[in-house]
Amino acid sequence: MKSKTTLFEKRRFRRDYFFKLVVTAFGLLVLAIFATLLLHILTNALPLLQSPKSERIHNTLSSFASNSIGLTQLQGEWVNLSVKDCALYLSASVSLAHDGSASVNPANRAIKKFAPNCTKHIIALAGDQNQHVVVLTSDNVLEIYYLENKDSFFLTSSIALPDEFSQTNSSTWNISLSGEELFIQRPVRTQSRVNNILTLRHSFSSLEAPTIRLYEGAMRLLPIVPFEQVLVATHNELRMYDSQLNIIQTLVLDEAGNFTDVSNSVINNTINNTINSTVNSAMTDKAKAYENGRSTHNEANINALSLSPSSLDIFVRSVEPNIDHSNDNKQASNNDKNTNSRVSLNKFTLVNNSGDFLLRKTLALPMPIEMGLGTLHTAFDLQHNAGFFVDEHGHLILMNIVTGDIKLQKTLKGPISRINYAQGQLQLSLDDRFELYQISQLQGMTSMQILFGKNDYAGYASKEYLWQTSVSNASQSPKYSVIPLIMGSVKASVLALIVALPLALGAAIYTAYFAPPHIRNAIKPSIEMLEAIPSVIIGFIAAVWLAPFAERYLISIFSVLILLPFVVLIIAAIHGFLHSRIAHKKLDNWQLPLNASLLLLGVVFIFALSLLITDYSHSKGYDSLVLVASNLTLSKTAIVVSLALGVAIAPTIYTLIDDALFEVPEGVKQASFALGATKVQTLVRVVLVVAFPSIVSAIMLGFGRAFGETMIVLMVTGNTPIAKWDLLSGLRTLTSNLAIELQEAPVDSTVYHILFLTAAILFAFTFVVNTIAALLKRRMHNNDQ
């Protein structure tokens, strides 16, 4: 008998041990899956913290480099266009294989040679992708050819140039082509050697003759074609001209490096009225001093202009002297003066001001003194907010053009004649060779300022929090601020809590404290059943029925919200009056349906009365209130979201609070009654106090549930990421943004990694809220004990 008992015990212990191992293994598996998901989220967000890198992947000596007129990308290859002996040569020093590696083509062999024609002079490449060849004929006709592929190009348009552009050196021309808009500028020297710039503007889609303008005193000129404006730089001024040659803005650079707007001052009026008077002998010396971007270092000067592909951001390089009035400084040599200069890169954005686009300074960044001289080459990758700034000596700066953060600084071999950028590749053209650099980890161009700070974006009058990942073309830059998403999640959750908490708390107090057991047993499961309704159903009802209903009966809804508390007070007074005079047990069973019926009648009465008053006011011509209500839009706003989301989370909060109130020991309640407290006093001073930790925990868990809701906010809101606390504005939450953006985000793109960052923020917030709720509940219970 003893042996059988021992055997049974061993089997039982063995079975228990086996199940313990199984449960432990599955528990560890759950933790491992949780850790894997968290690790996956964090590792996909990590590239945002890495800095961009550059690696030279090709360096090719080429006999075509010295005759190059520009580079472009054709069929995935970098193609160089050169002119030699009246013929156009296409040569490719680098091509990319399918795996992204570099393959070498013979450096001194042309992949295509077009028949020479000495009656035509190829002068430039133009267009957004450098795929238009500009040709000047002997008859002074400018022809534009489109380079379709490496084997052919065809004529797209032509224009007979006026006499002002005949018999001039076309190598000094600067030609830009934007769509159908052609803009040519060439320097003009007067007898006093003052710089002037003559321009030609023509639209190939128009039958009008070309427009000729002379900008006197201009040392540099930047056409802003989409707005028909021109930015002119003198030695220390920026002047914005409209299409009629009127100065609409003037900025003056002082020796401290500050730009002062004198557009409305006497100075600007003088410039506007007597512009020719600025061409004087004093400017002659300055023109000599600042020629080719070089200065005498004794005055602030502007020596480079660059326009981003968006045509809304303008970069201005300026050189300012370091002012020092000490005696030692007065005895400094000219070489010391060079080191005492400061080089700044200033960014301006164009802001619409009644039809005129004016400059607004957004950034002023110090640059190395070595980058203050010579030509400044620029290239932009607006999809990553990246700007490449390379001087002719090879000093490279990779900068976030929104925040001004310098992400990469490097010294390359010079002298550099031009740079080209496309698809993460930076191509440098030198006198005798081409160099190709691969720019990787461009997701690192995103900074904490981009994600969480207010930023100056092109075209905006002030700093804004903006989220906009979809852009219509490559000349627009995306915005990646997650603040509108966080604000949307917080706003929706708080408003939903405001709606849900009174409903859940009131229902829980009634069922757990006042209602008889049989009523509680009927109501509690019914409310808990609402929690099983899919959130997509609630969102569908809110979008299809609630939003249009709220839009149509706005005045009536506000009337009900304002007068409903008074109706509740009246019902409570009636209930107290009847209860004190009719003491019957059956009356307790009818309290709930009776009060609910009275409340429903009160709501219907207020709603109908407000409709009658509105119709009467409209018939008598008192339409002010109706007009105000008609201008308010509730559809796709935070108010509708709060109602739908509040209904969704109310059952969760109700269940937790009801259990907390019901579990208050009966002895505590009876002790309160024995001391003479009424039922309401016992509720307020005993029951709610004892259950308070659990109530707080229920509220925080409900807040976390609302914060993580996806379908309701996705279906009810307009999903507009607006950083406003306005109740009548739309919103987009972190969860709905993940549902919207993730399916369209290219893998390994910047927005792809930012979405994983928002997922990490969502997880961290939910984890912190739930943890705080549990800790508060435990601490309050420990204090009570």
C-alpha cells in the first residue's frame, strides 16, 4: 500500500513538474515575442540617429572632362556631355549595375558622337534634370533640344534672340529652363566698369515677344520663374524685383552680418525712383573688389546666391569682417584681415504678401572661412531636406536645410567645376576627371528638431509643427513633425475621457451602490456587452449617422447640453419628493425606468423646443444665430470623435469602477450607517474614498485604451494632422497615422523609419500610463492598510 502511494506521489510530482515547465516555457515564449517586437521597432527607428556617410565609389580620368558642358542621368547612368570640334559627345565614366555596384566604362571612349555642325554652337545644359541641350545658331536663333536617351535628341522649341543678345560671348550667359519658361542673363559692363545684368525672359507657351530687362548695379541675379520675380544682389544689398522692374523689397547687409529690411524706408524709395543714381564711381571700386566672389575683407558683401528646386528657399553666402577696435587690430596685416572675416550662409524663404513673394530670413549659419571665396556649387535632395554646398576648392558641407544642422563636413579634391546629385549619388566634375560619391544613411538627416520642434518651412510665414509626407513632385520637401500626431492622440483621448467618465462613473455608482441586486445583475452584463462591439462598427455609425446629425441639429444639441443639468436637478427633486411620501418597496423597482423616462422626455422636450425657436427666429428674420451655427462644421472634428470614442471606452471604465465600488467591504458601509451617516454621505465619504485607487486606475486604463484606438479616429476624423487644441478642427492620431502611412511608405525610407519611431512613442506612452495606474493603485492600497 505504501509503495502504491509513493508511486502515485511521484507521478503527481512528475506531472506537476512537467506542467510547470510547459507553463514557464510558454511564459518565456510570450516574453521573447514581446522583446522581439520591441527590438524590431527600436532597430527600425535607430537609423534616424545615425549620421549620413559619403564614400567615393569611382574616380575616373577622362579626356572629355575639360570640354564638359554638364552631366545628367540617362537610363540609370551618369552621362557627360562634351563639345569638341563642333560635335557633341556623350561619355559615361560610371554606370550602376542592378546590384548598385559601380561598373567601369572606358573613360576616353565616347558612347555616342553626334554629327558635327559648326553653324551651331552648343552652349549649355538646362532643365530640371539637365536633359535639355541649348544650342545657338549662326543666325542668332536659340534652339532647345531634349535628350531623350543616349542615342537621340530632338528639337522641342526655338526662339530668335533680339539684338541685345547678338554678337556677344555666349560663354558668359547663364541659362535656366523651367518647364516652358526660358530665362537668360548675361553681364553688361559700362564705361565706369559697373556691373549690370541684362536678362531675357520668354515663355514658349505664349505668343508674346521675349521680355528684356536691364538690372543696373547687379552683381548677381537669381530668377524666380514661378512668381515672375527676380532677386538681384549688389555688393551688400538684396533687391527683389517684380515683372515690371519695380523693387518690392530691399534688404541691406551690415558689417555684423544682419539683413535689414528697408523696403518702406526713404532708402528704398530713392532706389525705386532714381535707380540709375546707384551707378556711381563708388560702386566701381566695389565691383572690382567683389568680382568672382572675392572681397577686400573691409566691408560685408554678398558673393553667392542659390535657389532650391522648390523656388521658395534662397541661400545667400555673405562675408563680414570681425569688427575689433583694439590697437593691436589696427596694426594687423592684410593676411590677418583674411582670418578676421566671417563667412555666413543665410537662408531666406519666400512668403506671399498680397501677391508679392517677399524674403523672410530663417537661418544664419557660420561656415568655414575657406568657403568664403570662389564659386559655391549647390545641390539639393528635398526628400531628405538635404543640401550639398561645395566650393570650388572642394570643401563639402551636407546640411539639413530646414534646421541648419550640419550632418557632414569633408574636404574633397579640387578644383571642382560643377556638381550633380541624383538618387543618393554626388557626381563631381573636375578639370581632368569625374568623381562619384555614394551618400548613404540619409535618414540621419532627420533631427530631433525636425521631429519635435517648430520649424521654418518654405512658403510659411512663421514656424509651424507640420506633418506632410506626400508631396506632389520632387521639388517639394516633406515635413516630419510628430507633434501634430501626439497632440491629436492626446486631444482625442482627453475629450473621450470627458465624455466617458461621467457616464461610466454614474452608471457604476448606481449599479454597485443604489440598485437592487436583480437590477444590477441585468444592467451590468448589458453594459459589458457593449465592450464586445467592434470599434469599426462604432466608427461606421459615427461617420454615417452621428456626424451628419450633429451637423444638421447643431443648435438643438447645444441646447440639450446646456439645459440637461437643470433637467436632472428637476428629476432629482421630483424623485426626492415622491420617495419621501410614497414609501413602498415596489417603487424601488420602478426608479430606474421612471427616471430614465423622465430624462428622455426632458431631452425630447428641449430638442423640440429649440427647433421651434429656431424656425420662429428664421420666420421673423432673426437669422444671426442660425448663420453662426451654419458657419460651424462639426463633421470630421474633435467633438464627433470624442462622442464616438467616449462611447467605446465607457464600458471598460464602467466595469472597473463598478467592481471597485462593489468590493468595498459591507462592514465599512454598515459602520458608517451606525454612526448616523446617510446613504449619500456614506457614498461620498466612505465608499468612494476606499475605492479611489481603483477608480484612478480605471480612468488611466480608459485613457490608455482611447490613446491606442485606431478605427474610430480613422473613420470619423478628417485625418488632418493639425497642431491645434481647437475642438472644431480635425486631428490625426499616432495610431491612425500608422494605418494610413505604413502601407505606402517605401522600405528603408525616412518616413518608414519615422513611423517605427511613432510606434515606439505609442508603446512607451501606453506602457507608462498602465504602469503608473498599477503603481498608484498599489501605493494607495498600501497607504489605506
